[in-house]
Amino acid sequence: MEDPVATAPVVAEPTSRGPAKGPPVLAMFLGLLTLMILSIGSSALLLAGAGRLEPTEPVATAAPPLVAPGGTARPGAAATAERVRVVSASGDSTATEAGAHRVTFTWTLDGARENDPVEIHFYVGGQLAGRETGTLDASVFSFASGILRIVTEQECSTGGWHADLVTVRGVLVDGDGIAVVPGVTCD
């Protein structure tokens, strides 16, 4: 029989270890810095309003030519010919007992027709007081003379009152549509 050979335990000699394996520290730092700049930068741009859409005022456009029943445009019915022309605009005021003023705005119109839709903007001093839409009916418009007369009750104003006849039939008017009433002394 043979003798079993005695074996000595194997002991590994300690070796010196280098740095741990993984991503380099500089690459990690640059990655985190980039991420931080992107997140803070985009938030700052968002708070500053970059990329926001600004509201725009609607642009008034000319009305298309009227079409006759046969499907062809009426001769000479260009879009500008359909505009109503303001021949004159004026106004006056009368004090009332309550300290307010009865303010009358008057326009002389050329080319306006019965039941034409209109839009008027009213101002007290330089501030917009309101926008009104309506139609040209016999209560405010004389079809024979072409005079449009609007009577309002307004607070006293040292800056005066203005009314702007903006559109008739959805189209901007030709001429100066602003009726001005001078300011008064208020108590």
C-alpha cells in the first residue's frame, strides 16, 4: 500500500490592491454636473417665460365680395367697396343731477344698411370702459341721414370720453371712427 502523500495547505500571499474597478470619479462628477445644469437651467428658462406664447390681438380682415344668386360676384363688389365710411364723428355731454354725465356720441356713416352689426369701444379718460356690439336699428340709426347716435350715462371725467366705432358688418370702418367728448370739471 502506498502512503498517502501529505499535502500542505495552500496559502495565497497577500497582494497589494489598486483602486476599485468602476467608473472614474471625474466622469461621475461631470455627468452629475451636466444633469444639474440641465435641470436647473430648464427650470430657470421656464420661470423666466422662455417658450411662452404671447396672446395676440385678432386682426380684422376685409369681408369677401358678396355673391349673387347665380354664383358670380356682383360687379364692382370689391371687399374695400363694402366698407362703411365714417364721414364725421362728434360728441357732447350734459351733467345730470346725480353727478354723472349724459354723454352722446354721433357718427355720420356712408354705406351703412339697416341691421348691420356694429362694434363700439367706449373709453373714460384713457381707460377702456367697455366693448359693445349691436345692430343698426331705428332706435340708434337714421337710415335717411346716415346718423348713428348713442347716448350713455357716464361718471364724471376730467379726461373726457371717447367712443371708437371699430367695425360695421365685421369689417373695419374707413375714416376716423373716434367720437371725442372733452373732459369736464368734476366736483
